[in-house]
Amino acid sequence: LFSFLLCQLKLFLVIFTKTLLLKRENKPTVLINTILPFGAALAAKLTCCHIVYYVHEISIRPLILKKWLKFILKFTADEAIYVSNYLKENEGVHNNVIKEVVIYNSLPPNLKVKSTDVVCNDFIVFMPSSLKRYKGVYDFVDISRKFQGTNIQFILALNTEEAEFNAFVGSFESFNNIQILRRPSDIYSIYN
């Protein structure tokens, strides 16, 4: 906790100093990645910056910290960008002051794969994710079970520790149409 608060103080001082020196006619925009860096948000607010939050994970413990961080977001943000409707609906601010939008994560343009490039008679459904229930990983496995015996293959790539991965995989019977991977060394190769 001490190191987290120290980091927030450092962030506050850096953002405050840098944005204070900028010209007032060029109101700077500060993009805050996740709701954790509240020091940056407070400094940007004090120096009249335009503050945009990029919200993609809100599984924060303890609950009092999560409430504090959401309060800071509500108090400081001009805009909030969420990576899913789920986050916007369940974790959003929902007031008329903050502009809230959803912009889904996407693949880099250099990873465009034309369907003619795939030499396979199967339809492949790929889901990269962290191992969190709210991400839909259990639903993904359930859906794969319902499509057994079809030409639909499922690939689930999980970013998780080995013990959690083994417990997750062990909680399901094996299916012939799903492959569950743990931290593939080259996730982009799965798209090709």
C-alpha cells in the first residue's frame, strides 16, 4: 500500500509540473489508462486539463479502494472510454457530465487475415482472455460443448498462472472441439 501511494504522489508531481508549464490556450489532454492512477487524475484536474479515462479492468480489491478510485474518476474525468458495454453499464459513471463511450479492443491492421488464407474446413472461434469469470471464459467453454459434432472449433488462450490454468482445465470434461492454451508464446500466429 505504501509503494502504491508513493507512486501516486510521484505521478501527481510529474503531471502537475508538466501540465502547469503548458500554455493555457492549448489545454492539454491527459489519458489515464485504467482507474488506478488517481494521482495523475488529481494533478490533471488541478491544472485544468481535459481528462480521458481508458477503462478496461475494474477487478480491484479491497472494495474501499475501488470505491475511492471510481469517485476520483467521477470527480475528474471529462470522458471515459470503456472496452465493453458490460464495463460501461456495470461500472460506468452514468451522469450527464462525463462523456462515456465504448471502443472495443481490436487487432493491429498488419494482422488482417483474409478468409481465403485459412486452409481449413472448420470454422474457428478464438478468444484471448484473462481467466476471469466476468470475461466470459466459462460461457465460451459451455458454448463449445453445445457445438460438439459440428465443424466449429474453439481456441481459448488464457493469460493466467499455471495453477489457476490447471484448475480451470481440470474443472471441465475434455471436448474434441476446444483447445485451451496458457500464455501462447506468439498469440498472433493463432490468427494466421
